[in-house]
Amino acid sequence: MTKASRPRRPKRQPLRTCLGCGAKRPKKELIRVVRVPSGTVRVDASGRLAGRGAYVCPSEECLRGAAKGRKLERALEVPVPDDVLDELSRAVAAAGGAGGDGSTR
């Protein structure tokens, strides 16, 4: 069998773990928060900013869990400012995440 006639395997999508619920989901389904090398924390809409990243499902429930338990701060190793949490909340609302994400742990 030649290379040209072999069926192509589907490309694997990287999985990431939500800090709020602990569910593993494809990277593109989650919202990334990143600590850039300068030390500031930002919401990364593109998913490509350099720095230490953490992921949250696009649901208010997961966002509350990640913020309440200080899981975001532990993952990013710096305090997360309130304005970043507000921006993250807006990103969740824009993604249409009003409630649970339907995942089970």
C-alpha cells in the first residue's frame, strides 16, 4: 500500500482540564487565562499568548468554582485581579454559558 492510498487519520485535538469542574475537554471549547512573562494576567481569546495558562469551561458554574477555590491563582501562581475575573465573566456570557456544562466528574 502506498502512502497516497492510505486513509488519513483524523487530527488529534489537544485536551485540557477545566479548573472549575475538572472535566477534560478539547482546548478550543475552553476559555484560557494566561499569566504573561511580565507577570500580568489576561484572558487569552486566541489561545496563543506566551505564558502560563489555565483553562475554564464557558459556564458560570465553572468560573465560580475556579475563582472561589482560588484555583486560578494557584494555577497561575499570582493573584488574579478582579478586572480579569470580570473580563472572564463577560467571555463566559459571550460564549453562552449560563449554567452547567453538562459534564460529570
